[in-house]
Amino acid sequence: MNENLKRSLILYAKDKEIDFRKFLNKLSKPIIKDLLIEILTMYFNDKNSSKLRELVALYIAGYEPTQKKLGYDEYKQAVDSDRLEFCEVKPQNTDKEKKKLNGSGSFNDYTPERFKKDLSNKPKVLACGYVKGHLIYILEFDFHCLKSKIEKALKSFFGDDLIRKKGQYLRSATFSFKD
């Protein structure tokens, strides 16, 4: 990370807006462009956060983000209807050019109750693939397409009756193109 970016991040994080703005005003336009490119590259490739990858996919697909931590990621107005269509974005990023993207995603801390809700609400799923932070594809499909795969994972974890004990969650219900 270059020194200008380090300094910018520290000033911003310390809530020193006046100092931060003064610092930026001293920088040339090419240096500010380099800062933006470096921070976007870093953030798009962050292994612990997929926020920017999710935002790009949802904007391209015509959704608006929700501000909730839990629940659906995005929504859009349904065509010829007053109802909202919800969706889950599942971005996959690889930093290796030869590694094949497989359309994978997962629903974390999943429960039979959430599965029932998802079947009822009929969200869309956006599976998207990135290579080194650059978008390669977005595949939009109905959640219902994953019904048998997720139901199988839930039954394997909770049993055929899908009865869950308090505090019990399926850590990860995964899928890929083959599902």
C-alpha cells in the first residue's frame, strides 16, 4: 500500500475530515486517481468482504440494496405489479486467472424456517463470477431451482423431519452451476 493511501485511510478513519480534505487537496489529480484505483482493487479482491462485488451485480441486474444485515440483499419492483422482488447475491471471486469459476455460492447459518420463507417469498439468486475483482458473468435464476439441493443439505443436517433445536444452524448450504 502506498504512503498516500495509508495516510488517507488513517485520516478518514480518525474522523479528521478537515485534515483529510486538506491532505487530498495537496495531492495531484493523477495521484488521487491512483489512490482510487488502489483502494478499489484492494476492496474488490478482499477475501473477507464481498460488498462491492454484490453492489455491482445488483445494480447491473436492476436491484436496489437493502440496508439490513440479515434477510435479502436487494429488491426491485416486479414488472406489472406492486410487489417487490427480492434477491440474494452470491459473488465468487478468484485471484487466479486459470482457476475456473463454478457459479458457486452458499446460504450461511441456514435453517428449515428460512428455507420455508425463501420458498414462499420466491427470491431470485444472482450468482456472479469475478476474476481479480473484474466481473465476468451474472447469472440470475429463481431460488426454487435450488430447492432439491438445499432441502437435501437441510435433511442431511437436521434429519428428515427438519426439526431444529434452538441455536442450531446449517453452517453452509452450498450450490454451483451443476445444481
